[in-house]
Amino acid sequence: MRMRGRVRTGLKGWGGVGAMAVVCALVLAFALLLPQTRPDGDGSTGTGGPGVTHARQAADDNPCLDPAIKAHPEDQTLSPSSADGTTIDKIKARQGEKRKLVVGVDQNSYRWGYRNPNGGAHADLEGFDIDLVHRIAQDILGDPNAVQFKAIPTNQRIPAIQKGRVDMVVRTMTINCTRVGQVAFSAPYFKTGQQVLAPKSSGIKGYDATLAGKRICTAESSTANSKLVDDKKTGDLVSSAIIYPPVPNQLDCLVRLQLGEVDAVVTDGALAASQAAQDPTVELKGSPLTTEYYGVAMKSDADDLVRRVNQILVDYRKDTTDGWQASYDRWLSATLDKSSAKSEPPPPKYLRKS
């Protein structure tokens, strides 16, 4: 089966305010093409986003919060299986046009999940995450295009899963201990780490004293925002650095950087490298601060779906024709292989066998 998506070059040469204008135009032009989830709850900015204060956090439910187990969050998934179960049966039972996999994605992350501006008014979503979604749909429903995409802001990924608006989220979502207590994750499909993005002309050299007095942008409910807040408390972030109020979507930070409203962005190096490809006036600064992994997120009780996705990922890694490596080469290698954000498929580990 040949996955959708081809390398596009239409975005090369973006820079400065011109890039901001194109980004904003794309967002406005396509905002109505995909259903948007809406915030719930009191608008709090906790790690899981609004409306998740009821999430399970007990150590007995979340091994990586138990000091006796000390499990890495990316290793806590279920072992792979090709068997159907209750969750998959419900997906397959959908009738007519509704018989689709409902997936929360990004539509504004260049080379991950985005609409190519050269594709016309009905341009399909493309990118590394989108290739994976098509692969999952092919395996479960026998059709790579049997997908209903829902554009979900960074701060609404977990609420969308918990409230059943989507079957899963495939949106550069880092697996961490807090989130493992709120949703279920697949085995990791990508390795990255937090990194600083700033203008090439800036004196900022990385996550160090050169951030003194600088305004730093992050996305709400992101691991980057959590790190900045925590590091400010512990003194690991220079005290005079200013944490800009978090934005709903990570791409908003690039726009604010281009407008001069902030001086730097902290985000996943993989995303930052793609943004640097959009705008040649910015670049990654310094080395990655952390080691993190992306996973497919699903409901906590969707064990059969988690197992099935893990089996799909096993096969996806092994597929030398149109699998993980082919998708990486198609979308990311041109950018990441030139930076410290270069990646390879991370080896899976399964803490829970049953």
C-alpha cells in the first residue's frame, strides 16, 4: 500500500513578516474545513489542559509516578496485538460516511500535519503524522482514506480524547508521566527533545544565560511550558527570563517571534527544525534540553486499540518500502538530518503484557 504525501517545495523561502502573513492566511482560509474542538472547564492551564482535573493520578494507576517502579513513561504501553476488541468493533460498526477513524491532528505544523498552500482550496493534509494516520486507518478499516481529521489545538488534545470527540490523537504529542495518568499511549514513534528557536541575528545561544531578560514563548499545556515554569522555580532558568503567556497552538509562537513580540521559542526540536525550514531567518540554538518521545494517544480504557496501534507501529518500522523510514525521508530528513534534532524510530518497550 502506497502512503499519501509527496515532498513539497512550495513553502521554501518563507521569512520574516511575510511568513507570518502566509501562516495567518492559511489558518483563516482553512479554519472551517476541519471541525475544531472547543475548550471546556475553567480555562486553566494545567499540564493536561482545561477540563481534566478529574484525571487519574494515583501512583498505583500510573507506574512512572511510583518511585518503587521508576518506569519511563514511554515504556508503559501494552504489548502489541492484531486482535479486534470492544473499541475497534465500535469503530468498524459505524455506518456509511461515518465509518471512519476519527483522529485529532494538527493542520499547521509544516511537514508534520499541514495543508500545502499549493494544493488549492481543498488541499489534503500532509506530513509525517498524517502518513501514520493513513497507515492506521488502512490496517483497521482497510482504507487509508477512511479518516475524519479534526484539527485540535495543543491545549485540547487530552480533553478531546477523554470526552470521546476523537478515537486518537496523532499530533507530535510527548509521552510524559502526567499524561500517562490521563490517557493511554502507544509505544513511541519518534524521539525528540526541547530546544530553543530564535532569530539568527539574536545573541541567544541556547538554554543558558543568554536568555536573560528575553521573552520566551511556549504553547499552553506543552511539555516546554511545564519545563520553563519548573525551571524558573528551581533556578535552572535564568531568573530575568520572561515566560510569555502560553498560546493555544505552538505555531502561534513562530508568528509572535516574527512580529517581534517575543525573543525566543522553546518547543520540541523536531517542530523547531520544521519552523526554521519555513522561515530561514530563525534557527535552533544550542543542544536539546531533554529527551522526549511522541506517541499516539487514546482513551485510557481502549486497550484493544492501543494494542492494535502498537502492532501497526511494529509493522510500520519494519516496512522498508513505505514505512517509518520512507515517511521520515519524505518529510523530515531534509530538515532534521542537518540539525541536532535528527531522529530514528525508537525501539519499543512494553511494561504491561496484559
